[in-house]
Amino acid sequence: MNLARIVSAEHVGGFRYRLRFADGAEGVADLDPEVGHGAALAPVRAAPGAFSVSGHGRALAWLDAEGEEVDFCADMLRDLIAHRQQAAE
């Protein structure tokens, strides 16, 4: 099984991120539906552009008030982009 690995990430506004993966896939992941709920995602809502690529490309991550990572895994982000591209076809 090939695991998705993010090689570049750019915040493009709101909760949207342009991502490129090691396998050459790329696209925009819109996390707006995911970040609207729950206290755990407050760091993302508070500072959507203050992320890093963590775990050797395996996640987009934000730090919470205690310094713990809040993240979205690369596999989920890759699937989100693929589904969006399929819906557009």
C-alpha cells in the first residue's frame, strides 16, 4: 500500500490548501466542512495559515495551546482532492 506524502503545501485562503504529493498528484483541499465543529479544531479555525507539513509529509498540522499537534493526515487530504476532481468531471 502506498501512503500519501505531501511535498508542498500552500494556504490559498479560508480553509483551502493547495497540495502536491510525492506521486505527482496535486489539487486544492477545502477543509471548511471539517473545521466547523469541535473544540479540537480551534487552532485551525484561529490561524488557518499557521500550519506545517509534519511527519515526513504525512500530515498538515497546527499546534494547540498546549503545543500538541492537531492534524489532517495526507491520505485523507489526497482522497478529498481526488473526490473533488471526480465530482468536477
